[in-house]
Amino acid sequence: MNEILTINDLEFEVRRSCRRKTLGLTVDRFGELVVHAPEQSDVEELRSFLKKKMLWVHRKLLLKNADKKHQRIVEPVSGETIPYLGHNYRLRVVDRQSESLVFDGEWFSLSRKDADSISKVFKRWYRSVGLEWMTVRVKRWEPNTSSIPTGILIEELGYRWASCSKSGVLRFNWKLLQLPVRLIDYVIVHELTHLKEHNHSEAFWDGLDQALPDWPSRKEELAHSAGFTCTTGELKVTS
């Protein structure tokens, strides 16, 4: 069962880790509030930390609400635009089609009988197509990092773009498939570097510099699509 702390009518999920040394706070892209804490952190310590960050939290929630007003809901009608690998493609709804969704490189064709489930259909498509695409792309960057993962998965990861397990499995958020390839490449190289350096140590950043010298500019671009993370008062991309 999730550990929840309530501060000023706001609920914060507490995620503890034996590897974590400091407290961190995340306002993810869906507005969920998450406290990242060392395993043995005292509850009162967490409450004190959160109370000091309340102004920051409210500012980020206001930004989230403002962004939502500008978000467009994809409708299952012909002419809608769908993002894939940084490009927008038109959608057309067809009456007869054996598969729920077909992409021919120019158009997405959605079966009319599946129009009411458009979100689920596209999520399933991104995960299916994304696994093959991501596997090829990871192999492209393996020589740069001298790292080879034990497995690759495309999943729903919430506010995270990707993660690297101790066993060497790389997990990527299916939403990455909507972004430009240069930003996906940054996430890939970031996680491949973690196969050797499991934290953000100096050795990790040195390895990232060697594998992808222009990573800072890519990270900055990605930050516009990432969740807000607060550690010692600064914003950074959640990895």
C-alpha cells in the first residue's frame, strides 16, 4: 500500500529508496505529488521538508492547470493530427479495415468500430511499434557507451521517461515515441550510461559527455516535455 502524507489538503505519495541520500519532490506531468526519500527518513522530517516547499508546489500546480487549458483532446475524426517521432501525421477514420490502426508512413487509418477507444488503440500501437523501433535505436547507441542492456521494455512509466534496473533492463515510456528522435536518443544514451554508472556521479556525466557531447542542449529541449522535479530548490529533468 502506498505511503501518503497530507499537507494543507494536498496528498503526497512517499517513495522510499535505500539508494537515495537526499529528499526530493516531484510534481509530475499529471499533477501528482511525489516525495522521494531515503529509506529511513522520519515522517516529521518529510512533513517539515514539504511545508518549506509548499509555495513551489502551488506554483507548479498553477502552471499545470494553465497548460491543461491549452491541451487539445484528440478526437476520432478524420483530419486530426497524431505525433510520431517528432512529426505530425493526419488521421482518417475508415469503415472497413482488418486492424484497429494502420500507419502507412503518411496517414494513420483508424477503424470506425474502434473510434470510441482511440486512446487505448494508440497507446497499444505506440507500445507495439515502439518496442521494435527502440530496440534498433538502442543498438545504434550501444557502441558509444560500451553498454548492452539485458532487455528492453516499452511501458507506462507515469512521470518518468525511462528507467534502468539493476538487472540491466531498460524501460522506456511509450510517450517517448511522440518526441523528435534527437530527444529520444538523449534518453537512450542516458539510460545506457546508467548500466555502468547507476547514479548521477561525476563518472556518469563524464561517460555521457563522451557518448553524446551535445547532451545538455537535448536535455534542455526534453525538459519542456518532462515533469517538474525539485531538489534543493532547482528544476531538473526526471530520469
